[in-house]
Amino acid sequence: MPNAPYRPFETSLPQDEALAILRTATSGADDGEIFAERRKSESLVFDDGRLRSASYDASEGFGLRAVSGQVAGYAHSTDVSIPSLNRAADTVRLAVDGSGGHLADGPAHTNTRLYSDADPIDGLGFGVKVETLREIDAFARDLDQRVVQVSASLAASLQEVEILRPDGELIRDIRPMTRVNVSVIVEQDGRRESGSAGGGGRVSLDGLIAPQDWQPKVREALRIALVNLDAVPAPAGVMEVVLGPGWPGILLHEAIGHGLEGDFNRKGSSAFAGLMGKQVAAKGVTVLDDGTIPDRRGSITIDDEGTPSQATTLIEDGILVGYMQDRQNARLMGVSPTGNGRRQSYAHAPMPRMTNTYMQGGNARPEDLVAEIKDGIWAVGFGGGQVDITSGKFVFSCTEAYRVIDGKVGAPVKGATLIGDGPSALKRIRGLGNDMALDPGMGNCGKQGQWVPVGVGQPSVLMDGLTVGGASA
């Protein structure tokens, strides 16, 4: 793939011609744009002492959209040319009903840059990347003789986008992304357990391949695996739970965050629909979605409609005060866009999506929250989960958790799942720690078949009345 700056509206889609086609396609519509994208990505996996896979992918294409009321026409192509754009325009015109909609004003301008535009793939040689993974493998095995398997991966990508709007505005963004992951398996007395750690963000690989960055990740993965060697079957029942800081915010993201996206609320399918201005969480609970945190995995200088990213307060002191909006849903709901119109690629239409979603911290010491538990668990790490947006019901598995009785932390437990529903769980929060943290940069979010990078975060949270699924009553 060429390293020249991405300028499709100077080359394959001359701006004057593309703009004329776009204006015809959006005549009588409420909104629309051409979204052009060039992307490349690289991934290396070192497993069981050898390089198992190395992949490189490059793609380019455009998407053309015309929005009329609740309907959106969308066409996309990998053939970035004027003839292809004309064919796309014929398709999206079918969504415009001829009622003569008023074209919405374009997004505000921004000069903010939240991350570097340097290419993280070409910044380091292939040999350096492979040697780093080899060092990670050797380091993990040297830490403990019980380590029997190590898997380390390194991934980097660069996404370049240009958005042309019917008013002639041309908006650009260059988005790097990197990540390092480590998983270890340990064995003792015939029992095997695993642990993993990782992270990254919109940063170069230079920092991530430095030993002072990846060595703590290896130690953390090993620590979790060794903890699980001593884990006993998890209890089951309705219990008090303390959620740890940082990555456990994935429960907040899934069980609550999706329900605060504008499209679900406009359509009335969210558990939070119609509750604006109402008490939806315990007092003291404040939740934000903030895409403006520099270098974070979920941050975006502009969203995929060209709207500048912003910090949006969703819940303030327990009161529902905002939703995350793209341009279409904001217009239909009579509010302003919040910079949350995101898409996986040029082949997908934008929709309201989270960026970095987190709960603000409180004043309690984390150890004091754990000490309040009479009968429950302390859930430090989370794996996968499932959520029903309409009801808010969720099921999440714990990767690291401990039994707590009368404030005393006991043995680690294995196989614990947390079961509940977001709206009820929010109201059962009775303590917030002073240790709010964001996750290390490893979140991906799926919605309607589209995946985008996100961030999560929270402090330690003490909750009443969560159902813990386990192996014994």
C-alpha cells in the first residue's frame, strides 16, 4: 500500500465531480455524505515457542449515504471511481422520498488532535516485532517453572478517512491503533489454569514493545493464572458484590451503555426509553461517554460523520440526563449530535456507538467496600458476557473473583457468573471507591454486526442483590 497521504478526492474521486454526484444523491434529503477510507493492519501471534501466524491486510473503499427521515440509503464499493460513485448514487436515491427535506447543517469544526498520525506498522521492522514476542515468551517461562504454554500477540493498524459533505466541507482523520496481548497456562499437580493481560491504544508500537511496558503484562497474566490454581468452586445465590476498578467497567458498558444509545431510545426498545430526567441509578452515580481522552482506544477526534468527539454526561448523580447520538437520531429526537456516529468501515452505515464509557469515582477506600460485604464475592476480573438491550438483563463471567464473608477475603473462586439487569443494578449501588481507572486498552464492541474499538472504566463498586451463578449453593 502506498505511503503517500490519502487524498481520494484529489485522485480517484475528483472533488468537484464527487460533490456534484453527492448533491444530486442528497437532493431533497435531510443528510448524507461520502465516507472514503483506506485501512491497513498487521497481526503477529507467537505461540508455544514459535511464530504461529503473521498477517497483513489492506483495503480501500467508499460509502455513500442519503438520509431521509427515518430511512437511510447506503451503497459502498471497493472500486473508488466516478462511475462506481454514480452507480452508488442511483441506489441511495431510492431512499429519498421526494418530500423535499431540508439538508441539515454540517458538523462543527475542530482543530483538536487526540492522537498521532504516525503509521504504527511501518514504524518498526518486522524482525523487531518477532524478537519482542520471542522475548515475551522467554520471560514468561523464566518467571515460574509451572508455566507450560505462552501465547503473545502484537497488532497494529492505521485507518485514514475523508468525509465529503453536500455543503462542500471535506473532513479528514488518521487513526492509529496498537495492542499487545499475553496469555499463559500454568500446570500444578495435573491441574491447568490460564491468565491473560494486555492493552494498547492509539499510540505507536515503540512504547508497547519496551520491556517496562510488556513485562508488567506478563506478570499480571501469570498472577491471574496462579490465583486460579487455588480457586474453589464458586457459590451460588443472591449476594453482595464488589466489582473491581478498570476493566470490570465492561459490565457497565454492556448492561447500561448500550441502553443509552440514541437509536434504541428513539425506537422505544431500550430499558431506559422515556426515563429522561428520572432517577435511574443510586445517588452519587455519574456515568459519562468521553471520546476526547488522548491516545485511548475508544477515542476519536471526529466520529464517522465528521462530528467532533465530546464528553457526554449520560447519568448525573443518579439522574438520566443524556443519550449518545449520531446525526440522524439526534435530528429525529430534537437534540444535538454528541459525536457518537460510528461505523466499522466504509462498508457500513454509521449508528450511535460508545467511545470510552465510564463511571466516576467516589470517596470510599476499596478495602472498606470489601469489608462491608457480609456474604458475597469480590469480582476483580471479567471475561465475556451477554446482554438483552430491551430488558437490560445481563450474564457475565468472572476471570478472577474471591469469596468474602463478614468482610474477610477468602479463597479465589472459579466459575462465577454475575446475573442481573442494568436498570436494577444501577439502583443497588451503595458504595463507590476512590480508585476510578480506565481499562488498559483492549475493548471491542459489537452492535448489529459491526465492531468498533472502545474503552471502559469505573471505580470499585459495592452492589447489593446480584445473583451469582456458581457451582454450589
